[in-house]
Amino acid sequence: MAAEQMADAGGGPPARPLDAIDRDILRMLQTDGRASIRSVAERVHVSRANAYARINRLIDDGVIRGFSARVDHERAGQGASAYITLKIVQNSWRTVRERLQELPGAAHIALVSGDFDVLLLVHTADNRALRELVLTKIQSMPEVLSTRTLLVFEETDLDSAGSPQAPQSPQPPQSPQSPQEL
């Protein structure tokens, strides 16, 4: 694999193997990214200092890429969702990816194998905005040969265990941990 491809594919030093405690921490943070260090430590049966160090190592190693909120797109004013498949000009992936990332409502972009090259998930206010996005923004890209739009009628987010995630009531943000709590 060429150096440029390795760097693009997340190359770099190989990741350290994860042990059972690391995997438990990841599952817990995937379920509740706002969990306090104290609660993580208690749930995985390690000291707060150990939990803090492990989470920081997982972040530094690139295993944890960030923390985010799961959004109910319909309640957030994005009532239309769709997966859009794209066939693109050979060797244009990086250019297409950069342009797709700039699209309003783009939520997920994947280079895939099969009958099409790119799978794009978008959320828009309504079908009119979706139509505008596909017909004027995506199909106008010279590297895009064709598209197919698959409307999403219903979706369910899955937690790390693969079961449906029940809606949770909002909670106030956790206060930052002081050094004494670590």
C-alpha cells in the first residue's frame, strides 16, 4: 500500500491491543459519552486515575475519535433522510469526499465496493431540500457519474451491544473533574 493511501486509511503506528477493561470502557462511553470518570471507574472496577489514563490513551491512540450527541433529526427540523449512492470517476475519491463533506446535512460518507462507489447519508428539512441537494449540488459535481436516492422512512440507532437504544431524557452536562476526583 502506498504511503499516501496508508495515511489516508488512518495509517501510523499500529494500535495497541485492547484488553477487556478497555473494551468495557468503550462500550460504556458509546452508551453514555458524558459519563464521569468516577462512574466509568466504578463500572469497570478500576481506580479513577486508571480510568482517566485509559480514556486518555484511547483518545491519544485514535481509538476514541471524539464524543457526540445522538440527534433525533425529525425533531431537529430535518424531516427527510436519505442514503444516496454515487458512481464516481475512477481515482476521484479524495476530491469527491472533500466536496461531499461540505454539503449541508451530510452525516456519513463511505467509499464502498459493489455496484456503486460511495454511500452518503444526508438529513434535510424536507423532500424539496433533498431534491435540491441531489439535483443541483451532488449531480453537478463533474466527478459524479450517477446517483440513486434511497429515502429513509424510519431509523433506529443501535447502541454498542447492537440492541435499539431507548430514548433518554436530557441531563445537564457533567462538571469537569477536578484533580482530586481523578
